[in-house]
Amino acid sequence: MLFNSIEYVIFLPIVVMLFYLLPHRFRWMMLLVASCTFYMWFVPKYILILLITIIVDYSAGILMEKYADNHKLKKRFLVISIVSTCLVLFIFKYLGFVNDNLVALCQSLHINLNTTVDLILPIGLSFHTFQSMSYVIEVYRGNQKAERNFGIYSLYVMFFPQLVTGPIERPGNLLRQLHEEKKFEYDNISKGFRLIIFGLFIKMVVADNVGAYVDMIYDNPSKYNSWDIILGMFFYSFQIYGDFFGYSTIALGSAKLMGFNITDNFNTPYLAKSIAEFWHRWHISLSTWFRDYVYFPLGGSRVKFGRWAFNIMVVFILSGIWHGAAWNFLIWGAAHGLLHIVEKAILNHLPEKENKGKLERIVIDAFKIAKTFILVTLFWSLFRATSFANISDLFTSLVNNFNTGEHLNVENSIWVYLGLFILLDVLLFNSRFDKWCDNRPAVVRWAIYFVLIFMIIACSSVNNFPFIYFQF
Amino acid sequence: MKKLIYKFALLAALLVLMNWIYAKFFFKNDLIKHSDEVELAWQVTNDSCVVVYTGESSNLTYSWKDKDQRKISDFIFDHFPGLKCGDMTKSASHAEVYYYLLENIPENAPVETVIVTMNIRSFGYDWIESNLETAIQKQLVLLKNYPPLFDRFMLAFKAYDIKTEQERGKARYYHLCNDKIVFPYPFNYSTSHEWDYAKAHEGVNDSEGVFNYPLTILACHYIKTYGFQIHENNPRIKDFDNIVKLAKERGWHLIFNLLAENVDRANELVGSDILYLIRQSHDFLLNRYGNIENVTVVDNIGDVRNELFIDQNWTTEHYSEMGRRTIANHVAQAVSNYYPDIYVENIAYDIPKNHYRIDLGFDSLTVYSAMPYGLTIKGKPADIDSNCEKVYISSRLWKDESSALPAIVMELYKNGTKTHFNNLSLNDMTDAIGKWDFTTAVLPIDSTFFNADEFRIFLCNPTDSPIHIKSLDVSFEYDDYARTN
């Protein structure tokens, strides 16, 4: 079920109403049924894959707690759990990629290998496997008690607002809340509603409308003028941001309606002054997952520069291939990692100038923000491109088509939507829409609701753009 | 909770205001942008049309060889000079589209008569679940008769039959495999899928008896397209019922234009079983809509011969000029019931008279030894375009026995004396025994033909076993009309 579908518009109020009407002890059951329904709306049979992951990790959690004193055995359970979860991920996400590359390699060596793997990636697999793994690791580390209630543990993995594209929750946050009795509070309904309309606005009005132009450029870059290709790349930065931020915000809002607080996934990432800061602000739940479960165990930053650079590259390459089983994602991740290292290396050699004037600081910050945004935008083209030929075509046309090529006929309304989104994003710097609204007078708040709801209905794209992160 | 109810009331009030703003300032542009066919309804309204024709590609397609390349609707309107007529035609449309277009004609518009194209193919799941359907359904959302903001909401939240091409393909396949087809006589296959599969394996041979792959594909396509039976719950039935209801509400005369299908080709490639299903669908529609007051069904089903179909490699209702004129004449006759004073029966048009037809409708003529000649078409070769090189002779008949003697005969006369005789054995045209069948035969014509004063084409049956004939159709054609493989 998509958040921007009529099915969800009907589904969510029913679930929220049932949630508050039922006694606390039955709520998790209802939420579990609702989550299964939500997931099975896509491809019902894939719930079995989810079930396997849930059973393995649930059992591993209990066994690790049972054998808490036997470190060797405990570790063995952890390894079994992680390997089996990763195996599911590998089979459905990476096996095809590995097979294709093996076939290509064999062909180049004149070895006859002609195998094909044609498995469809279950929606949100990377998200819920990571969420499940974080539980097992936390139990192993002793930070989390093993969950005894299989239903509640299943709900932790399957909680519908964040089931298919996150945020990737930690047991310390979500699992704990699933046990808490939630009381009906007007404030939760109000905030949840605000977040949902804001999320729908940026997904349906901004991302989807801009997406139509992005498709035109990326489908046939050589047809367009260089300036329009740049515009297309710029639009994609806002499409992917609007799309993912929109989804995460609707997820936050949906959970909030029932009193659940889930992790913020974005914090004005395009105002980041460096790549490192960008990753503190973009897809925060994934960045922190890699930080806690990969980067820190590798030694983090408390090591020599060379080792640190290695750690960074490992994390970013893993992050790249987490997004998709293709070379372009790997290169995209590596490019971010490399830039992060270069930025740090330059910073290490630049003396920090003190007593900067206000204006000077503003200009430097603006330059840093612009530089980071431009680099991120450039890298997004690796992410968006459908093949290396597409990337090559894009950049060749970008360089050569300054005096040739067609112009994109961008509707004026697009600039209005983008302008409004950028304005709101800047206003929300280090804040969140629901909280930001709290500080506005009622008339202003309702005027904002009016504009957003009207735009969601009257100005949203009629094209069917699935959420970009669904594919991961 | 009280606070919440108060806020919801406020939200509802704002929605009413939003609807007003949207309807006033945005809706028209959105209609043009996302449902441009509405302009067709606006056009017939602005033109104060009294007669409105709704159609799909059959009303848009013509052959480059046609001397008059206008639409079926134009040919109909030729019969009613001075009457304000208009058409709402869009490719791939079907009854649901027509319904919403008609609904968008204001109630105070002067429309009196509505002609709606009825296409048997559109009742099959091959069309209902066609890959174009998602786009069509999307276009219909804003045409629905709800508050404009609600329609736009439904469009924004994709509240219509939205499926990917893959899902459509699956749905088509599901119906192909699961919709039972029942015959009143023993038939080897219970579904079109089984039939299609068998046909694909059996193959179709060309005139030289060699397996022909494109013809086999085409034969299978005929099975997929026409191999269904219409039931009450068919979505198109609901759409046509809605049109009938709407016409009743608006006081319109309603004419359903049941288009001709290429029964010759269907018979030739698949056989009489597919004709049975086509005939059954035809009968179902005629029975359902033919007896309603103020509703007329114009039956063209078998009235256009194969050579008048433009697309020889696919199942369409795209006709060359003669085909379009045949249909238009039939529809015009039906319309004439409402405008007898304006109706002009004979329209002069500048094309050779190459087409002759006798159709007894539900009656038939029995031909046997006591009355061996039946249903004769006579004509003058001088009336035929001298570039014609072939004559297609089609008939719908029933025989009880197989015999080499019954034949379709062509005789030529000069100064009252028979100068030429040619015959084609019925056995070479059909092996159907004990059921109605369409037959088609082709004879070459040359200078002998054009030198004659008169030609006669008829069925000859010297045997005692009767042959019943319903129709005889003769069409003289240029060589490049010949079917392509």
C-alpha cells in the first residue's frame, strides 16, 4: 500500500480509530494485522521472507539472552542470525548482480557460463533486515532485553509506518514504545496530521511534479541543452529529497497519530556545509546504523588517518551497495567516501581562522553549502542513471550541448512548488514541521494547512511515481 | 475529543471553500490537461448538435486508396442535410468513455439523438484489460459527476483502475485461462487458452499448404480476441446499461451502432466455431438492447467483407471507404426514423459500384434439385472499375451434407448469350456441416469479364440435399487489396 494512495487514506484512519478504541492489550495484535495487510498489499507471498527473518532473529535474541554467560555460544547465535539475515538479503538483492558479473567475467575469459537469476526484490527488504539486525546486535551487546512476545517482536520489524522505507528503527526506541500504553492525546493527532500533510505535499506536489522533467532529461540526455541537463540534475536532487523526505515524514506522522515517536530521518541536508555533515542530515537512521554497527566496531575515528580513511571507505561503499546491487551505487558510495576523506584531509591542513567577521562567515558558509550541494547533485546523477552508458551520455551532453539541444519547457508552477519547498526547508532548519507549527498563531497554522491541502489535491502530479526508495 | 470534532468541522468548511476555488480557477485547465476528450463534449455542445455520434478508431481510420477519406459519422450526416450533427471520436474509446462524455453534455443542450459505437471486441478481456486502459481510466476521473475537488483528489491519490502493463497482462491471461466457453455441440476446448494453445501447435497453412507463422499468430489472436461469451457481469454491459439509463433520463433517441467484424477472416483462419461465438455475442447484445423503447441496435456484424478491412494482419474495425459507407448507410436508415423529412436516402458519391449484396437477415432461401439456383446477383461489368482484378464472393449458408456438386457460379452474358462460366465448389470453401458458416471465394477477372454485358453470380445446388443461404456478397477489388501475410 502506498502512502499516497486512496487505499492508505482509508486504511490509516480505520487503524488509528481501532487503535484507540481497543484496550491496550489487544492493540499490538491489531497493529500486527494492519501491518501484515499493509505489506501484503504489494506482493502477499513476500511476507514469508519477512517471517523467516523474524523467526530467526527472534529466536537468536532469546537464545543469546539465555546463554548470556557463555560468550562463545552467544556469539555463535549472533553470527547465525546475522549470516542468515544477510543471506536472505544477498539472495534477493545481490545474487543477480553477482551472477551477471560472473557471467560477464567468464565471457571475457572465454568460459562458457550462462546462468540467470531472476528474483524480484521484496519491497523494503534492506530496511527491515537492517532493523532486525540492529535488534540482534543490541541484545548481543546487552543493551536490549530479548523480546519474549513473538507478536510484539514481529510488530517491531513490521510496524507499517516504517516497514518499507524506514526510518530504520532501533529496539531501544520502537520496541520499548510498543509495550507502552498510549493514551489518546489531541496533540498527537494534530502533530501527526501536520506531518502527514507536509509529507504528502513534498512527495506529491514537489517530488512527483519535478520528477516528470527529470525523467525527460535522464531518458534522453543527448536531446537537451547543457543548461537544461544541469536543471534536470538539480531537479533530481529535489525529487529524491522530496520523495524520501516526504515518505519519512508521512511515516513519522502516521506513527505519531497513535502516539509513537519514530526517528527523524532528515534534517535539511542540503544546508550541510560538508559531505560529513550531509550524512548527518540525510537518511539519518541509515547513517547512524552504519556508524554504530560498522564504523565504530572498525575503530571509528580514534585511529590513524590511513585506517580512518579505510573505515570511511568501507562504510560508504557498504552504504552504496546497500542502496542497490549495481556498480553505479557502489561508485556513488565510494565517491561520497572519497570526498569525505578529501574534505577531512584539507581541513586538517587548513589553519582555523579565528575572529571571522559575520559577513565573512556568512559568505564562507554559503560557499560551503553551495559546494556541498553541487557535489551531492553531481553524485546523484550516478544514483539516478540507469546504466554507465546513460551516465556517459549525460556528462558528454552536459559538456557538448551548450549551443545545441532542445530546451525543457518547465511550467511556471514548478518554480512555485520548488520555491515553497525550499523556503519551508530553510525555515525548518534543525526543526520539524509539526514542532515549527506549534510556535505559529492558529490563523497562520490553518492558512498553512489550507495551502498545503489545497496543493496536495489540486497541484499534485497525476503521474504515477512510486517512492524511489521502495526499490531498496 | 470535542476539540478534535471542532477542528474537523473547520477542516470540512475549508474543503468546501477549496472546492469553490478549485472549480472556479483550476478545474477547466485540469480538464483540458488531463481529460482532453471533454473538449469533444464541449464542441458538440457549442455547435448545438442535435445528432451526436460517439466512436473510436473505426471512425478515424481510412485507407490511402479511399477517394473519400471522411469518417463513418460524416457519411451518416450526409443523409441529413441541414441537421446539426457532431461526433465525439477518440481512438481506443469504449462504452465507459462514451458514457462519461455523454454525461458531460449539459442537460439543456439540444441533443436529440445519440449514436453510440458498439464493438463486440470491446467486451473481451483482451480489450477490457488492454495496456491502454490505465491511461483511459486516468482520463475519466475528472469527467465524473462529483464535486471537482473530489474528482481531483481521486486523481491525485490514484483512485482509479491503475495497473501496470504486467498486471494487465496477468489479468488478460487469467481470463483467457479461466473464462469458460460453452458450445451447444461437442468442442475440444473449455477455455480460449486451451483453444489458442492448440491452434498455435496446429498452425495455419497458406494457400500452398505451407505452414505460415504470421497467419498462425493472427489465428491465435482471433481466438484471444473473440473467444469469449458475454455475461451479465461483463463490465461493458454495465457501461452500455448506464448509457441506456442516461439516454432515458435525457430523453434521447439512442442508436447502438454494432460494428462489423471481420467474420470472413475469422472463419478462414479459425473456422466456424469462432463465428459461433461472435454470433452469440451479437445475439446477446441484440436481445439485450434491441427491445428497449427508444433504443435501436443497428446490426452490421457480418456486413463488411474481409477485403474492406484495412488491417489484414490484426483484428480491428478499420474499414476502407466502402466498408464505412455500408455501416453509415445502415445507421442513417435507423436515424431516419426520427428525421424522415430531412433524410436523403441516396447519396451520390464518386466511386465505382464495386460492391453488391443480398442479405435475407433472419430468413434464408433453400436451394436444392427442385430449385437449384438461389440468391442471384446481377450486374453490368461496365459499372465496375476496370482496374479491378478479383472478385470476392462471400455467403452465409448451411449445408447438411458434403458434396462436390454445389457451387458458387459466375456467368457472363454478351448480347443475351452466355459467353463464360466459372464455378467454385462449396466443398473447397467450407467443410461445416449442419451449422451456419461464412464462406469466401476469390475469382480472378480479366478482359473477358469487362467485354461482357452482364454478370450473374449465384448459388447452384443440383443435389437433393438442401442448402440454406442467408446472404450473398460480391465485391470487386484491386489486386493490392489482397490479403497480406
